[in-house]
Amino acid sequence: MPEGHTIHRAARDQSKMLVGKLVDVSSPQGRFSEGAERLDGLKCIGIEAYGKHLLYLFGHHLALHIHLGLFGRFRTANIPAAMPRGEVRVRLRSPTHVVDINGPNTCEVLDAQTMAALLTRIGPDVLRPDADKERAWLRIHKSRAAFGQLLMDQKVMSGIGNIYRTELLWRARLHPLTPGNQISRAAFDAIWDDAVQLLQIGVESNAIITVGNVQKSRSRYGERVNIFGKTACPACKGDIEKFELLTRRVFVCQTCQATHQPHS
DNA sequence: AAGAATGTTATGTA
DNA sequence: CTACATAACATTCT
């Protein structure tokens, strides 16, 4: 069962042992998109995460840009490492460890310019202390679009995926179709703070956990969330409704999240 | 073993 | 310019 690979930032924390070391970037299946050889002989000097984007920083202002997308994975191992499993696009190899990146959506080498372009393209990352929260608030405050849509729009704010969207809205007792401009400042602040907390838990456990008192190792996937993929609301025992918002599944409890009444 | 899935971008239409 | 729809792309798991 794919678990929490939407938590791209966990990949950063778990591959930190590459930092400060010479890292060889190879492509076992020969399917690296472009320019891997530009990183030859360079040291990995840091790893940064912006929303769901990962940047392995190398010397000469170059970075390996990874986005795991819908089904990308990463795996770390000690050397000697086993043969790559599945579609490994890149294997990062330090003297002591390997990090395998499977099936990423994006896998490319960036220079200073293209890196800057990426950073201006994405909205404030809820997990970054330097995040410009006001920028997100302004976008939401003046938009008529559904808040459930804005919350997951990486240009508005970054880091939230489909499961966290559903879970955050349920925890806030807000209907996903409430227009952005009807969200109060207090409600926005509360959701932002809740997102920070939930994502931090996610990064630490490398799994999406939105309920209390659950340990990853002792639970099944379905026991770690409140309403995503469920049919009954854990709070009121009522029915959970499922619908599509911009081609993505959304779950909502009509009783608990009655803030907005959809009229269709 | 067909189909679904925790994501994003590019392109077309109004 | 917005906004929405559609397609394309990435792979693994049931």
C-alpha cells in the first residue's frame, strides 16, 4: 500500500546523510531526463524542500530537482545496496548510502535561474518558517473559487495534497465548496496552523496521520484518517458524501461541515 | 489483470 | 486575463 509518499519532505529528512559528501548521480535504467553528468564529481551541499518539490543542492549553483508526483517513491539504504527495485530514475550514491528515486514526475538538473523561477512559481509552503502566509491569505480572501480548491492549489499555498485537504476541512468543520472570500481570517489561521501540525507529524512518521493516538506501525492505512475514503463520519455517525472537485475526490460530512450548502 | 491512485503541466475553448 | 475542461505523463498496488 502506497503510504505517505505525498510527504515529499520526508524524503529530504531521510536523505540528509548525503549532505556534505561527494554524491554520484546515476541512472540505473538510463531514463534520467537530462543533464545528470553536470553533477559529476560534485558535493551535495544541502537539501531543501519547497512544498512538494525537493532540491538536492550541489556546487556551482546546480540542483537536482525531484517531484515525486502521484506515484513516485524514494528509498534509502546502506552500502552495499541491493539492486534497484522497480523503475529507479536516479540513484544518489554517497560513500556510505544510496537513495533511490522511483518514478518521479520531475527529475531534472536546475541552475540558479531555473531554480529561482521554480520558487516564484509556487506559493508559501506551510512547513517553512519563512513562509509568506499573508500572500496565501490575500489570494484566498479575494477569490470566489471554492476554498477546497484553493487550499490544494500549489500556487496559492504549497504542501497540501488531496488527503490533507479533505481531513483539514473536516477538522475545521468547513464545507469544501465554501468560496474563498467567505472564509474568515480566524478560520484561515486555524487551518494554516492545523496544516503545519499535521504535516509535521506526516514528515516525522513518513505517513499521513490525521487522527490522534495512532502509531504508524500499529495501524492500517484506513485507521489513520478521519473521513478520507470513508462512508461514515466518526463524529456524528452520519453518511460521508463523496464528489469530485477538479477531478480529485473530496469527502465531506454534510452534517458536520454544513457551513455552505451546495445548490446543485 | 484492469483500474485506481496521496500530482502537475500544457493546451484548447468560452 | 480568468476559468474551466481535457489530455498527457509518471508507476505500483489490489
